[in-house]
Amino acid sequence: MAKQAMPPAHPGEVLKGLYLDPLGVTITEAAVKLGISRKTLSQVVNGRAGISAEMAVRLSKALKTTPELWLNMQQSYDLWIAGKIMAKVRVDRIHKQSSRLKHFQ
């Protein structure tokens, strides 16, 4: 996997920058249209919460996108963060032990 120096955009940042702001829609207005609380949407937009499958479907219906768009953005962001956190963690490979080695253990 190629390493990115900068994290991918959080989907909430994309939602705000490419949809809400250009459309002149507030978080409160968007939350009402999505059928969710303002607090929930605010957490997503501010990067404190991720996009669930349900949220991805809501966004896709409201914005004429696909749920996969939102879930793929979230997955890319989550994997980048996990890679940074786990970069120095040692993990041993899991593999089948040789039958000869089992006798000596």
C-alpha cells in the first residue's frame, strides 16, 4: 500500500466544503432534511464522528450520490489514521507451524 503524507479528507469536511457551503445550507437545515439531529451532523462535519452505513444512505438520497462514495471516503480516512497509529506496533505473521517444530516445543 502506498503511503500518503497527508490524510485523506474526512467525509464531513467534503460534505461541508463541496455540498453544504456551496448550496448555502446550514448544518441545522441539512440535519432536518436528513432526518437526524443537528448534534449528529455537526459531529460528522467537524470530524468527530464517522459516516455509518445509514448515514451514507441518507446522504446519497439527499445529495444524489452513492452510499459507496461516503463509505469509501470514511474507509480511506480510517485506514490512514490506523496506519499512523499502528506504524510502530509489532505484529508477527500468523502461519502454519511446521510439524517438525511442534515436537520441540
